[in-house]
Amino acid sequence: MNYSGVVEPHVPAYAPKHYICRRAAEPLVLDGKLDKPFWADAPWTDDFVDIEGDLRPNPGKRTRVKMLWDDEYFYFGAELIEDQIWATLTERDSVIFYDNDFEIFIDPDGDSHRYYEFEINALNTVWDLLLVQPYRDGGPPVNGWDIAGLQTAVHIDGELNNPLAANRSWSIEVAMPWKSLMECAGGGERPKLGQFWRVNFSRVEWQAEVRDGRYEKVINPATGKAYPEDNWVWSPQGIVNMHYPELWGYVVFSGEGGPDDFTLPQDELVKWELRKLYYRQRNYFAEHGKFSTDAAELMGEDRWTIEPQIETTARLFQVSAPSASGEGIYYIRQDGFLWKE
């Protein structure tokens, strides 16, 4: 197998966002509205930024999210400020990001393989799929996979598909059952107090204008196609690609006894440095037709906390480094899978 290069994202310092997810005090009755008692004690995330982070200006329309959990569900509430509220797709598992949409990405065990993607538009049409591994590593997406027991609702503060309405925002509520999310979780279990899952959110926003009384995408006269969409996210990716799960945020599951804060574990930095070596090994192969056996050659002038070991064959590689505590060793291989022994 020949391995293509992998883009190394623009991440000056590894610092994904984090969120303390509290337990819900009552069941959720979904109507898409976030001003009810259920959400009162759930904090908002930081406002979304451009997917490339500090490489681009902040979005002109605010997006933010709340999260809660209980024994049955992982709950999400999103608010999207919007003066152009439109949607066209009505069939489940359509490519929802062809409309303006809101997206949720979840990697329960943080190994960057076997993770979930969820998309929803203002018509409450959803697309849910399972990724066996990122597209850069060959995919594939499992479009036939559904979140069994999924509940969703959309509330529109304004009027859908009416450019004459006083449109202000649309909001979303989602309840995902653990019985589906546990399929890719470590040990096949829902999270325990103090554990974290890797999560990120994306808002796709197309340039639109009013023609003949309806919203239509703005066409670039140079190409005859719509201008590229904007991608606004909670935790910046440093690259226009949501399918880098190693850059998603940390959602920490909390209860009455806490935790109430989060400090990035040193092992997460070990895993990130192994991930950077994975990018560089793949790019080295794309250029030279073989993998490097010299860690220093891949590490270059950057500062590192690990002393990696590299093993290679003609078509495979494995890079390893001890955990920060010395309890076990982390490994990463040519398809990006990362694990600990």
C-alpha cells in the first residue's frame, strides 16, 4: 500500500478547548428551546471561532453550545444567531452540510478511529454516521449506521425560508442515547465521573442572497459554483478538516462531587507528539517512498518532551514513547491508530 501525505495542522501550541459537563437534574422534553429550567445550570461553551483558529477572523454570527448528561443520554443544546434561516434537505442521511447546518463529532476513547458524526439543519433533518477511521487514513464512513433512540428538535426564532421575516436565531436540542454511543467507547461503557471524551462541533455557513423571494447560495462568477462555505467550530482545528479527532475538545463528565475543572494530562501531550511524528512519517513516505528510521530527522528543530522509538518495514511503521507517568507505552502506526500497552 502506498501512503499519501498528511497535512500537519497549524497548531502553535496543543491546547484544545475543554468543557465540564454536569449531570442533568431532570429528563429533557425536547422542543428546541434552550431557555427552560433543564438548561439553566449548564454553562455555555466559548463562542465558536473559525476552523483554522487564529489564521482567520472570528465569525460574524455567534454560535455556542450547552451540554449535560444522565444515565441514559448525552444532551446537547446549540444556539445559532442567524438572520437568514433556510434549509432545503428533508431526507434523513442526506449530505446535510449542503445546507447551513450544525454538526457534532464524538470520539469516545480518543484513538482517532471509530468515531461519530452527526449533522442537522433547520428543518430538523439529520445525518448520522460512523467513521471507521478518518478519511486521510482510508475511511470509510458507515452511512447506514444510525443513533438508535436519537431525539432531536429545532426552534426557529423567526421564520424558515422567509427572507421577509424578522429572523434572529435557530436553536437545537439533541439527546443521544449512551446505548448507541457506547459502541465505540472504551470497554463498551458510558463515561464515568471524571472521565473525558473527545468532542467537537462545527457550524457550516454558506453565503446566501435573496433571489425571486427565496434564499439561494451566492455564485462565484469566476467558477460558476457557490463560494466555499465557512466552517465555525468550538475547538479550532488549525486546518479546514473536521476529521482530525486528535484536535477536538475535551468534555469532562462531572457530578455533584465534581470535577469542577480540568488540567490537560501530560499523557495527552505525549499522544500529541506521537501524532506529529505520524504526520511527518506519512509525508516522508510520500516524498521518499519509504519511512524514516531516524527520529531526529522527523523531529527537526521543534521542542519535544518524548524520546520516541521507531520501527519500520517497507510499508509499515510504529512509533512509541513511554507515558508521562512511566506506566505503559503509547504507540502510533501508519494508519493513525494510537493505543497504550
